Amino acid sequence: MIGQVYKAHTDSYLVKCDGKLYKCGARGVLKLRRNDIAVGDYVEIEKNVICAVKERKNRFIRPNVSNIDLIVAVVSPEPKPDYLLLDKLYLNSVKENVEFAIAVNKADISDAVLSYIKKEYGALGIDIICVCAKTGEGISNLKEKLDGKLTVLAGQSAVGKTSIVNAMFGLDLKVGDLSDKIQRGKHTTTRSEIFEFENVKLIDSPGFAVIEAFVDIKELPECYPEYFEVSGECKFRGCLHINEPDCKVKELVESGVLSKERYQRYIEIYDEISKRRNIYEKD
């Protein structure tokens, strides 16, 4: 049988086949290499044992999930938006070829965040959906966006992810109930589970709230569409847009054509990847 992994815990997995959940173990090398099986994987099972993992269309390391159709980054005026996190989510979605959207919640409090996000990300072709869980504004649009997809709702704590789920499906979950539903320990940030409401599959994973930029440093500029589009005009092939002379990206940033704030976050992510690479090289 072929099914999809809905939950992974130590040496056991919940696999959904033909509408039923089966508790399964893993065979051979798959058992020894636990991270080889991710939530979202399509697997072949025989007598409640996973014997093969099917080819993935994408894969994230932390949290350990795969075959994601859509990442929706939820932001709100309160708490103060973490745009560095937003950029990391987006560049990882570009790297893994996952559709990306931004849901701005609680826009009734202030329209400043919505205006900023439209200015920073609107030209990138990202779908920006204004929602209000309290009034129901935009909820039907977001629900339609999620229909039939395996979606990650990502974002900081207290941005209203649970309230949005409640509004979409007429539920009364309390804050934290989604985590309780998938039996995740408070500090176990890499454990996820797929759960379903109507025709929507959701992964609520705090691991996506602290996601790192898992890209090679040479691939980083390619994950910024606005940089990649003009990189051919840089003096040097493979320009990283950091210290190189005659860099078209830096020229456009300095002239105000490209966002200076987004570029500063680009440098921060570049430095983070460089430090991580140096640590691995020393090891």
C-alpha cells in the first residue's frame, strides 16, 4: 500500500492509507536513519512496516517535513513583525519550489504593517491576503487558497494562527490546542503532525518560527528574485552582492529602486550562513 506519513515519533509512524491511519515501523536502513522518513512523505508499507520512501517534491530539514504545497506566513501588527523570519521563510520556499503567501492578520488594528508588506513583497508576485479572524474579513479567500493543499501556517507566537483556523472551520480551539492536538512537547520544535479540516491539510509547527536559511551561500542570491533578475548586469559572474565592485544590486539598493531594509536583512542572512559554514569547516 502507498500512504502518507502523518506523524513521526522515535521509531514509529502514523501513515494514512485509504482514509485509515496505520501505526508503522520502518525497515532496515530506514529504521537506522530516522531522519530519512519525514512527515508528509509518501511511503510504501507492507504489514505495517515502511519499506520505501517515494520521491519527494521538496524537503525541509528543521522541521523535518516534506511534500509541502503551500507556506502561509502569518504576520500581524502585534507582536511586532519579524521580517527577517519572513525573508527566511520566503527564500526557503523559493529554494524548495513551494508556493508562498502572506496573511496579514489583525489589520483592523493598524494598516501600517499591511502597507509595508505590500511595498516590500508585493512586486515579488507573492499573494498577500488581508484577514481578520475577529470580523471574518478575508477568511474565505484564505480558506480557498488552502483548499486541497498540504499547508504550513508559519509565524511568530500570538499572531493569531489558531484564531484563523477557528474562523475558517467554525472551531473553538484555544491557543495551544493545535499543539496539544498533535501531542508536541513544549520544547520539541521539530516534531510535526498533519491534521485535517474539511479538504485542508495543515502542519502547525513551531519549527517554522525559528527556521534557518538552509541554502548554500552561492545559492542565496538566486533565492531573491529581484536580485537574480538583474544579476546579469553585475561585473562579476556569480556576484554575491556583498563586497564585489560594480554590483548592479547594490547600485539599485543605493538608488532606492530596491529595498534597503530587505537588503540589510539579506546581509544578515548571508553572515549567518557564512558563520555556520565556517563552523562546519572547522569541525
